[in-house]
Amino acid sequence: MHNILLHERRRLSARQMLGACIMTGMPYTKGARFLSLCGTKPPVKSGVMRQQRFCDDKIRRLKSISLMLSRKSFSGYLSIDARWTHRRNSPSCTVTALDAVTKRVLACVNINHIGGNRQHAQYSGASNNMESAGTRIILKQLKKYNILKDVKEIIKDRDNKSVSVFKEFGVSHLERFDPDHVSKNISKDFTKFSASHKTVEVFNDKTQKIEKIERPFWGLNASLSMWLWSCFAKENIDKRTKMWENCVYHYVGNHSFCEPHNYKCFEWQKGVNSIQLQFMLYDWVHKWTPIVSKVSSIGSTCMNEAFNSKIACYLDKSRAWKNINIRVNVAILEWNDPEHFLGDIQKALHLPPLPEDCVKLFEENCYSKMILKQKTVTKGSKKQNKYKKSIQSVPGGDYQVFKSEWESEDEDIDDFD
């Protein structure tokens, strides 16, 4: 009787099964177990795998058109970051270039290491150089589409080993660092600097004796962090570097080079009493001046990190995936056009439309809280108006949502994988 009831239930097609597995980030085996426990007989695995090439081609075309629409609205501020598919010795790496103002994905390259029966494998070097290889391909693509000349800044992390790549394309002068990573690096380095000088011997001019000062730099880290972010807000490089190196004079009470202010300032009492400690702190500050001068004041790689977390919804790092391209492409479609990507994929794969209540439940469980908030914010409450102001205060925060035009686009599409 149970087998008869199971047979009478509506069976999924192989293409529907593949689409559901991709959209939920599940492999076939996990999806098949889920359907079996729900009382639905899953399609045969061989039939599902035969649909993979068809779905891959269609979704790749959608992704290429989405990237083309992003390039049309390029602001000139480019942020590049990478994501590996595993925590150690990753076989694949995804390098993504986002527009730091519109937050849209401009280009995406999947670097797959040769071996392990992985599809689209083309790389044989070390895994820690995958990001540089992907950055080179992305810059080639931007040059091919004639938008590399429009780049004003290339924002990246300091752990990106792409100096030689930027020199190759002549964009070294456009290199900028992510402010969040630089702030963490400086804070960590100052902690080491302070720990290495727990006790300092200084000469006291008044007593004409050598004195030992315990923990002379204790308590400066938090104040330095706030001072550093004030420096990042300066777009003029000369003003920023002067302000950064002026922090030593500021902490000892010399405000002749500071901007006018009415608030009470932090005073470094141990530095006030010792010129030797002031020189020690200034040497450390001066060491970071070249890095501080190259920090971007327009954008960061935070949106790249957010996009990497979106990819993680489709590619779990605990599993060795054979084909990552199709799932990364779906993540790009959702990121660039979260309101229409589901309908676009259904049309491209010739899948039957879902009921409205199912689509609503999918959006509620799939979209992030920020996207849902953007869709529901209307004028009225103070909380909503405060949210609008916070979005508009960020450069490019009031970006528009682009509608998908994959059906009417006539431009030739090239493969980005």
C-alpha cells in the first residue's frame, strides 16, 4: 500500500531536481534523502547528471548578461577578493571583482586545480597563488571590454600577492588597501610593539638619572584606532599622512597642527614626561605611513566578503566539490538581482512556474535581512527614515536595482569561467 501511495505522488523531473539541489546548496545524495523522507521518489541520479551540461550553459549565459549590465554602470572603483572552497590546500578558488559603489559583481573567475576529476580544471600551481592568477584573468577581461582605462582605484587586502600583476597591466598607481584590514593589521602590530617594550629605560632631564618606565605605551591602542579612522576619512593623501604622523604631538598636548576642536583629548602622560618615548612612538607611526597613505577612502572589500558568504550558501567548505562553476554563477545572479533571479533561472531552464505562496516562502527564507529591509522600507516611522539616511550617507548606498534583460539582450556573450 505504501509503494502505491508513493507512486501516486507527483514525481520531480531530473531538471527540477538538479535546479533544486543547486538553489539549496545540496548535493544529489542529500537532496534524494530529503525527498525520500518527505515521501517523494527522487529522480535517478544518472538522469539528473545528464541535465547538468544544459543547466550549466543556460545559467552561465544568464550570468554573463548580468555581468555585462554591471559593467555598463561601472563607477571606476574596483574591489577584488578571493574565496577558497576548502580551509586547507583548497583545490578551487573564486576571485571576484565588485564595483565598490554599486556593490554589483563585475567579473568572477573560478580557478580549479588540475586533478581529482574536477571539471574546468586549468591550474597547476600552488594554492596560495590562485588569487594572483585569478586577478590577472580579471584584469585581462576588463581590458578586453575597454573599462580598465576607467578604473580609478583597485581596492584589495594587504595579503593579496598581486603586485607583479598590477605592474604587468600598468595599474600599480591605482592600488588601494581595504581600511578594515589595515586597521586590524596596525592594531595587531601596535599590540606587539607595546608588548615588546614592557619596560623602557629613559633619561630624566630633571633628575639627570636613568629611570625605568613600566608599560609606557599601555592604553594607546584604542585611541590610535579612532585616530586612524579619522585619518582614513581624509581623501587628500598629504592631509591624511600629516594627520597620521601628528598623533604623537596630539597625545602629548601639542595641538598646533590639529584641526580646531572643542572636545577633551586623550593625554599620554608618560610621553609628556619623556621625549625618548615620543621618538619611539613616532618611529613606529612613521613605519606605517606608506600603508596609511594607500588606504581607500571610497570603498572596501567588505562587500566582497559578504558575497563570499553568499557563495558559501551554495558551496559548503566541508565538501570537496567537483563542479563549482554553476553554483557560483547562481550566487552571482542572486547577488546582482535578488528580486528576479529565481524567475530568470526558471525561464532559462524551462521549468514550470512555482505557486506564488511557494515563491514568497522562498524569498523569506533566502533573502538576507538587509535585502528584505530594502524592499519593505517606506516613509513613515523614525526607524525607517533613520535607515534611509544611513543608506544615503554611504557613497553609492542608494544604488538602483537593475531588472534582468536576458531575453532582450542582443550583445554577444563570452564565457567568464
